Amino acid sequence: MTEATLSANGITARYFETAAERVLVFEREVDEEAGEARTAAVAQNRDGYAMLMVRTAADGDELERYYGFDMAIDHAAVLLGVDPVDLPIPDEAADMGM
């Protein structure tokens, strides 16, 4: 199983694979005192090329599907309240999308 973690700009990206999916989860600490965090996840079926699902968390509700990785990353950034260029992308996740 492939796993990778990368942190930058106050955001941690964790990539992992399950038997069914490739998953990239972003977590951003919003309020350190309250310990609140925002999360967003991008998932892709492992059975070849498939649309990317944007979720509230790795196992969260699906919000939208995209063909392109860049569009899914844009949506994840909106959920986190950051600019898409601020999201760290582990090399293992760079080829997600169609």
C-alpha cells in the first residue's frame, strides 16, 4: 500500500490507497485554541481512469465529481478556505484524474 504525507502553508496532505480507491486528504488547522480543523478529500476509483470525487473527508459525503485533478483541487481549496496553489500535493497523488 502506498502512503505519503506532505505539509506546507499550514495544510497537511495525506495520500493513501485502499483496495478500492486512491485518496488524497487535506487538513487545515483553522483555530488552534479550539482545535478545529477543516478537511477536504479527493478520491479516485482504483479500477483505471475514473472521475475524481470531492468529499468533506476521506469517508465523508461526496460533494461533486470532476474529470480533471486541477478542478478537484480547486474545489478542495474552496472547502479549506485557501488558494489552490497553497495545497501541498505529494508526488504519489500528482497523476490522479483523467
